[in-house]
Amino acid sequence: MANAMDTESTAGIGGSGGTRGTRKALTDPTRRTAAVRIPFPARLSPHAERARRHTLVWLLETGMLDGDAATAEYDALRLERLMAYFYPDAKATDLELAADFNAWFFIFDDQFDGSLGLRPRAVERLVDLLGRTMDPAGPLPRPRPEPGREDTEPSLVRGFRDIWLRSTTGAPAAWRRRFRGHWLAYMAAHRDEALNRSATVLPGLDRFLEVRRHSIGVQPCLDFTERCGGYALPDALHGGSPLREMRRITSDVVIFVNDIVSLGKELAAGDVNNSVVILREELGCTLDEAVERIARRANTCCARFAELAAALPGTLAAAGAPAELRGHVEHYVEGMGHLMAGNLAWSLATSRYDEEGVAAVSGGRQRPWAHLVSERDGPAADGDAATAGGRAGAARRDGG
């Protein structure tokens, strides 16, 4: 097994060592994804600009962004365009909501680039705080502060409460339960990723993917495909063959593309939660070889998805599924294709993964919104600092 601290992985990242060519290779998403073949069209919603303006206002109102500099840095990422690719046919108001929860996804994710990402118990407390905003019986109103006392609810929690309420009000109970379960799994997976950062030995790729399939956030996004279409597929259909496998494939393709394009950023930040890094560690190969293997795996997944999608209409017809349900399934399958194709299209256009994006998290720098969880909200617990030590040092050396 290769050592996570080998210098080959970080030559030229964020500072001393290496060559300009190596640095360029690690910050050029187009070059690194050239071998990926996603056979689905990428279409952009005409409401992208409206969603952009709406979400910038929402982030300032919730307090997740503060000031012109932070707002400009966030806006440059054009995160709303990811949702415009995911839901190209959504109503304008639905795309606004999608852009809001996507903004929350990324801002939440950026909280773990610093010390919080090395403190599993603190992550547990944050996840518990967020989980309490969701109630299986229905949406909970925001608690009012006691008279005469300042509202101290963290902006990260306040923002999530808002998107949860707006997403679930009036939604079918079965869909709401599934949506809640996927959010809880997404949040809880960040504890396991914190354990990876603080571990002395990384998991193998298969074990890593068990967690990453939750932390990538694809499942709540697929739930929102149903919401945009105005339907909720039966739980039995979701849990059976082939939709269950197709959902997993969609997550894996998004993971593999994301991990290829974000490689330079994550090495710069010292984060090991990347399938390319995991595979390099597991096989003892070079980063280039690991990228090639992950790209091939993405292509194999896409081929399998296309095979399943082609057979699905006949399977449903033979089972006597009504025409309306078949139409909903067709929309849902198209939605999975939108996620895979849209993720690649957006990743090649955003500044989050290019040289500018790598510089934004190099040398210990973090995004302006990366400190929304204060020591009061999630203080270091006994044992957090000790478990963080081994991987934290390794990650800093590995990331440059």
C-alpha cells in the first residue's frame, strides 16, 4: 500500500516543489476528464439567472454570506448553474429552491476544510443539531428565541430549516420520509469522512464508496427530481430492481467525475476523501493511473445505466404498470441522466476546480463562509484532537 504522504501526489500544488506542468495537470478539469464518456445530453434551464439572483439574496438574508467580498467569491462559482443543468425543465420557483439547497450543500461541505473536518465528535453534534430541524411527522416551525434574548441559532441551521420547510410543505408523506432519510444519511456521512481524515490507514475504495455515496448528496437531488415533476414514485419501485441500481450508478458517476475534477483542490486542502486519492493509496499507483482507472469505472457505470434504462419501459409494461406511472419513471430516469451529464458540464465551467479554485484553499486559506460553525456550536470533544493528529499532519504534507 502506498503511503499517503508520498511527494509525487503534490508536486506543484499550492506552493513549493514540482513543475508548472504538474500543477497545470492537477488544475485542468478538461484535461483530466477527457476520457470520461457520459452519453446523456446536458441542457441548461432558462431560469438560471433568476435562480442566481434569488439565491444570492437568500444567502445574505440567512447570514451564510456576509459582505461584498464573500458574496463575490461565492457568485464566481456559479453554483446555481449546476441546478440549472440538474433540473432543466423545472419551474422558476422550483429552480430557485434547488439553487438555495445547492448553495447550502456547498457551504456545508466547505465547513470541513478546516479543523472541524478533523473532529468526528464535533461533526456528530452538528449533524444532530441539523437533524432536529426535520420531523418525520411534518415540517417543524423555527423555534422563537426567549423574550429579551438574542436569536443564536447558527445561520447554517437557519438556512437548512428554511429549505426543509419549503421543500416538504404539502409533499406526500412517503416522499417526505424518503427525503428526510437521504438528508440524514448525507449529514451523518460527514462524520465518517472526518474519521478518514484523522485515520492512519485509509479505507479501500469499496468501503470508501459506501460512505461517499451518501456524502456526495445525489440522493436528495434525485428526490427533488420527483418534486419538480409533481409526483412521488412508490417506495417499492425505488427499492426494487432496476431503479435501486440506477440510483447507485448515478451517485457513482457523479462521485467519479467530481473526484477527478476536484483532485487539485482537495490535495491543496489536504483532504483524503477522494476516490482518486483512495485508489492511489490502495493500489500504490500514480495519480495519473488512478485518474485513468476512475474514468474507466465511470464509463462502465454509464454503459450499465444505459442498458438498464433501455430495458426498463418493456419491464414496466410487462408488469402492467399504468401509463401515468410509466411516464413518471421516464421523467425520473431522464432526471438521473441530467444529474450525470450536468455535473460534468458544470464542473468543466466553474472556477471552483481550476487554478483559481485551488489557490482559494491553498496555504491554509479557506473560503469566507467556511467558519459558520463556532466553537460554541461544536466545541472539540475529548479525543477529537488526539484522533485528528495523525491524518492532519499527513494531509497537510500531502496537500502542500
